Amino acid sequence: MITPQNALDGRERRSIIALAGIFGLRLLGLFLVLPVFSVYAHGLHGAIRHPILIGVALGAYGLTQAIFQIPFGRLSDKWGRKPVIAAGLLIFAIGSVIAAQATSIEWLLVGRIIQGAGAVAAAIIALTADLVREERWTKAMATIGITIGISFSVSLVLSAPLAQWIGVQGIFWLTAALSILAIGVLYKVIPDVPARFHRDAEMNPAALKDVLRNPNLLRLDFGIFSLHTGLTALFVVLPLVLIDPQHPLLSEADQWMLYLPVMLLSFVAMIPLIVIGEAKHRLREVFVLAIAILLAAVAWMALSNHSIWSIAIALFLFFVGFNVLEASLPSLVAKFCHPGAKGTATGVYTTAEFLGAFSGGLLGGLLYLPGQHNYSDVFWAVAAIYLIWLIVALTMQQPRYVATRIFPLPVDSQDNSQLTQQLLQLPGVVEVAIFPDENAVYCKVESKIYDDERVRSIIGYASQA
């Protein structure tokens, strides 16, 4: 239900756009090198002697992202959001400069490790929650989610032309400059607000045990781990397949002509699947179908990677499945977690995502043998991972089609147990959790049934009772 309460005001809109831009600029810097990294890394000193380091360097940012993202978020509670985000962006810029100047695979690896250590995602999300009122939170996160998707798609299309224009070293210099620019946006555009703890946006240690014991959430964590393991492993070898001297398919300069139509068509094709999943309450079936599409796409690559048309069709299918899953997985995390545990569940989920990126680079580096043209070995390994994921996904329960809504709890509210019972009696309200320390009421609701104004009136009435 669209109400005046969940419309964004001017300050919130500017802040969300700026924060989404910072998020997007940083991800643009990470994704831009994905299609050109392997080819570039092969030309560095030590790469042929230690080929595993090519894949490890590609995925290394994921390892340090996984290690540091939650600590950065916790530090932002103590030291302030802006200083921690600025420090993370500066670390990322330093890593980019090291990668730009690297002449050996070892120094490129060092640069990638330092890039990933600037893990500001959790702190940016926490700052978003500081700036946006509870009822606007869903819109704010949707904007950031859209920005992530756009950054990924734009990066794949622009990567090869940029590499031809300024070189891969130039791309690393560009990412360093974008990070410094993001620091300026952080301080010039985004207002100063005090840091507050938000269970929907931040890790809560008290909820961690329940999140790690939830089988539905663990399936999703395994899913995002598998998805990004496959994606990163794929890009260890796919750029090499396209320029293989024995069967050249597409020059580096022309690879945008492959990625642009593939990304556009896959985006269009994913929309009906998302609509069917959410609007028609068939999310489990669409989820399983998307994994099956991924599996078929990677198996196709393994069987037929000597034809540009086969690669194009397989990539189209891959990104249809990938885009559907990237959109569906966060939604499923929100549906399966308890009220007030979304921040914790998302923190574990994101850690699994980054670990998947590292594992994919490691897998590709271990399996690919320079000069042996054994690309299919990597594709089959990814197919095996997706097959296991498909089997795991078949055991997933049908999710409840509910959304989390957060309402301010009046400071003079007295009987929270009575308020919980009153709210649960309302149509469409299926779960309630009240946190006086945060002055917030978390409700899981059926969006088409529940009455936002009625919920607010009950909370207001209870505060005066």
C-alpha cells in the first residue's frame, strides 16, 4: 500500500542517491576488470610459472571483503559512519594504485587483497538506515539493489572498450580516482547524523546463533556462495576462450558486442520470471528453474565453446538465471528470517557471497592449465557445483509472501506484550517483534492485506493507554 508515510522527502532522496552512487562506483571498480583480468594477468611476470595465482588474484578481493565487512560495520557504530566509510574507500584506492603499478602476478595479488580490505558495504547500509526513517527503509534498499545490478551490467559492457582505450592498468587508476571521488561525495552531499543501531541493517551478535541454525537461510547462504563461485570461476577462463589462438572467436576490442546484447536481452527475459515468482507466489518454482537454467548454460559452454553463437546463447541463459537469482535471493532472505534479524541474516549471506567470489577464483586457478586449453574442465566443475545447489534447492520450503515493515515505537510505550497481541490480531500481520532499545516495532506483514494506518493507530493508541 503506497501511503504518504513511505514517500521519501528531499533529504532522504538525495542521501539515498548519493549512497547508492558510492556503492555503485565502488562495485563498478571491482566489476570492470572481470572480463579482462585473466588475459591481462597472463602477461605479468610469474603468471605462467604460478598460474593458480591468476585465479586467486581475481577472487582475492572477495576473501578480504568477507573478513572485514562485518568488523567495518561494527567499527562504524563506535567511530562514526563517515570516517569508517572514508577509510575503507581510501584503502580500496591504495589497493587499486598497487594493482595499477604491478608488473608481477604477486604484486597484482597484493593489490587485489588490499582492494577487498576496504569493505564498506555494511557501513554504507548502516548509514542509509541512520538517514532514512523506518517506513522508507524498503525503498532505500531497493534503490541500492538496483544500483548494484546496473553497476554489474554496465561494467561487463564497458570493460573491453575501456581496456582498449586506457589499458587494464588505466582501469585500476580509474577505480582509485572513483574511490577518492566517492569520499568527496560522502562529505559534501550526505548530511551528518548520529549513528544508531538498526537490527534490519546491521549484524546483531545475539541473533547470530538463530540465523546459523535456520535451515532455510543456510540453503540461501549456500546458494549465493555457489552462484558467485561459478561466476568468478567462469571469468577465469571465458576471456581466454574468446581469444584462444587456436580457435579465436572475438578480439578483446570487440567483446562489448557480445556482452551488450547478452546483458540487455537477459535483463528483459528475467522480468517475467520475477513477476511470476513474486506476484503469482511461485518464487520457489522460479528459483529452482533459474538454477536449472544456470546448470544448462554452463554445461552448454563445456560441450560447445568453439562457436561464438554457442557462447552467446549460453551466456544469455547464464545471465537470465544469474539475474533472477541475484534478485530473488535477498528477497528470500528477508522472507525467511525472523523480524529484527534481517541485518544479521544479510551479513552472513553477504559473507558467503564474497567467500564464493574467492573460491571461484581459486577453483579456476587450480583447474585451468595455461597452454592446455582445458577450459571445459572449469565449466564442468562449475556445472557440478550448480547441480549440487539444484539438489539442495529442491528441499527448500515455499516462502511466506510477507515483507518486513518497521514502525517507530513511542518512548512512553508501556505494555509491549499487549501491543504485540493487538498487532497480531490485525489482518495481514503475521509476526511481531518489539525492541525498546531501538524504539522500533518490526512486523512481518502480507503487503496486500495489512492496513498501514491501522497498525500505526494501534501503536499510537498503545502508547497512550
